[in-house]
Amino acid sequence: MGVPTDDAVLIQKGKKAGDPHVITVNCPDKHGLGCDICRVILDFGLYITKGDVSTDGIWCYMVFWVVPHSSSPFVRWPSLKNRLQSLCPSCSVTFYFNGQPSNSSASPVYLLKFFCLDRKGLLHDVTQVLSELELSIQKVKVTTTPDGRVLDLFFITDNMELLHTKERQDDTYKQLNAVLGESCISCELKLAGPEYECHQGISSLSPSIEEELFRFELSDKETRSQALSPDMARLKKANVVVDNTLSPAHTLLQILCVDHKGLFYDVLRTLKDCNIKIAYGRFSLNSNGYRDLDLFIQQNDGKKIVDPDKQDGLCSRLRMEMLHPLRVIISNRGPDTELLVANPVELSGTGRPRVFYDVTLALKSLGICVFSAEIGRYSSSEREWEVYRFLLDENCRFKFSSTVARNEIVDKVRRLLMGCLFGITKQEQSAGNADLADAKITATIACSQSILCIRETKRITSHVLSHQA
């Protein structure tokens, strides 16, 4: 019989408005647990202000200070605790002998189908309801008819595993009807059948779009759809350093980069996919838009990373995954204008949370209606991507033939996806002083390379060595 794990996850609310909430996880360890925890925190619309992660390979202790994002202030705290609790391996004898938690069956997929009159912001309003109900969108197919009506197919799973009950279904109908109102013609919720498999794929991409969407690095050319605006280009600044001199058994990985929403998830999912184990990690507070991450790591065989090629490969992979975790472009699809967003899928098959939520919110704020939308998986560059495709309705204030208008849309979408957490002052932005902003980043990186974590490194090293003892 396993030891009760009711206290494996503790959530301490902030004492006053604006104070961070503290999430503590104390349970048996497993590979990639930190990544899974950060993914759920991101899925609940929370931003990690700082964190500490420690493990001896058998037991782990994690503390995260979090605050809600302004775009999603509503948080179901009891549900968050339950979700995090479900990730923790059982404190059982079986776990210690096998080192693996028991496999759980996949959640059933349900089809939510509704037919209603179209309006601006409808897609996001429905997405927000599903998010607040903890219903995860797996696939979606949105079609607008010539007479101004919309048929939406949402393939969803229930994070609470209660959608088979009448009470849960009635609550879902109630919340949806509150949003759809009298415009709703019909609404149906049932277990998905063969139609789910029919919507698994995604229509093919042209070679030029595929090359631009999945390229290793973004282009600096202003004519490219993914070209970054001056302040967004600061996201391309990052420093990743490997040090093997401070610990006899661990490699110290030091990261300095511009902050963004989901940064810790992007770092930890990369290490998880590369089979890198974290013995101790510290995520510093946001300082003028920048983050310091100190991670004591090992290879899966328990050894340090000493091969220069492996070090360079890991650093290069981390830079790419941190700086460009999401790709956003606008292209022509026949006579129509299409917005495409792509993010890499974890090796476990899990995609990034809240992408559809943020994109639809951005389009709603711009007053752009979606003529059709779809989500699918696409394999390219020897990896799998989750691709979101939106055909945009021409009846809005934007002239999609204009490069300026297209860049404004891409910039708005990317900002919501990345969280707009940049260390550049309003004066620098308004003045367009790129040189000053670049100088700030360069100086910060240079400073970090010379004095990075002298006192903190001593503290961390002492902590790691105490574990080794």
C-alpha cells in the first residue's frame, strides 16, 4: 500500500493583491517531472516569477512563485492542485523498485459541435469558456457559411475526467449558452467517433511556407513574414554557458535571456527531450526583463557533459527553443489570407498549452473574424510540430495586401503568445533607440559572464555537494 500523497502539492495564496502565490511540490522524482509541472502551471494561465528545483534522483522538492497573467486572471486553485497532484508519482514500494509510475489510460475524446450566427470574438469566447472549464482542445475545425453562420467542431478532453457525467455536461452547456446566447442554433456534446481520426491530419503546406515556418533561425529580412519588430528582435539575445569546474559530478548550465511567457517550460522541455537530468535548478526573479537560470545537470547515465560537441549541441538547441518557441507568419492561401502558428511538440507527444487561446484573443482584440480554423500535427526537420491555421475574414479594418497591416497582426499575435515581458523601457521603445537597447543587453550579458552568480554559485555548489555526500 502506498503512502498518502495529499500533501505532495501545497499552494499558499499571496497575503495581499499582487503578491505571488507559492506552489510547493514534494514527491518521488521521475524524468521530466519539472517540465510537466511547468506545463500545467502555464496551462492554468500562471506566470512563474521565480523557482527552485532540487532532487537527489529519488525524491524531489520544487517551489514556484506564480502570478496570474493579465489575459487570464481566473484560476481554479483546487483544480490546479489536483492536476499537479496527478503528475506526482505514487509514494509506493512499487515505484521505488521499478522507478516508473503506473501507466494511466488516455482520456476519452469528446466532440463539441455547435451551429450559430457568427460575430467578432466568438471563437475566443468559446475557447475561454472551455479553458475555464478545464476542457483541453485537441483538434478544432471551424467553418463559416456564406449566410454568416458558423459550424464549429471542437475535439476536447476533460482534465477533470468527469465529462461522462450528466452534471458536468449540463454545466458545460450552461456556460456555453451564456456566451452564445440567442445566436446559438444548436449545440451537441458526445463521445467522438471516426470523425476524430478524419481531422487528425492537416492540409499540406507549400515548400516555401514549410521552409519559412520551420526554419532553424528566423530571418532578419524585413520582407519575411516572421521578421521581428525592433523591440521584439531583442528576444534573439541570449547567453548559454557550460561550466564543469564547480562540481565534481554535475555540469553547471548558466542561462541569461530575455524573459517570456513559458520560459521555464521551454527550458525544461528541451532538457527533458535531450534526456538531461537536473539535480538542482534556480530561476531568478525578473530583472529589467531578463532572467538568470542556474542548472546543475547530468546526462541520463549520471555523468557530466564533457564532450565539446555535446555541449555545443545542447547550447544551440536551448537557444533555439528559448528564443523561437513559437513561429508566426501570414501567407496567401489562394485568394485568402492565412495566419499560421507553429510550436514544437514534446517527444512525449504533448503540445504547448494555451496557444489557441492566445491567438484567438489577439485576433479578437484586433477585430478580425476567423473564416475557418484548424489544428493539426505536421512532421518537418525530423521533428513534429503542432500547427494552427486561421483563414482571416477580409471584412475588417486591415488591408491584408498591406505589408504594414500584416506585420501588425503578426506582431500582436506573437506578443500575446510570448507575454511581452521585455526589459526595454517605454522611452527606448517610443524613441526607437535600438542601439541603446542593444547596448543594455550586451552589457548585461558581458556582466553576467564575468561575475555571474559568484555568491549564488557558491550557495548552489554547496547545496549540490551536500546531496552528493
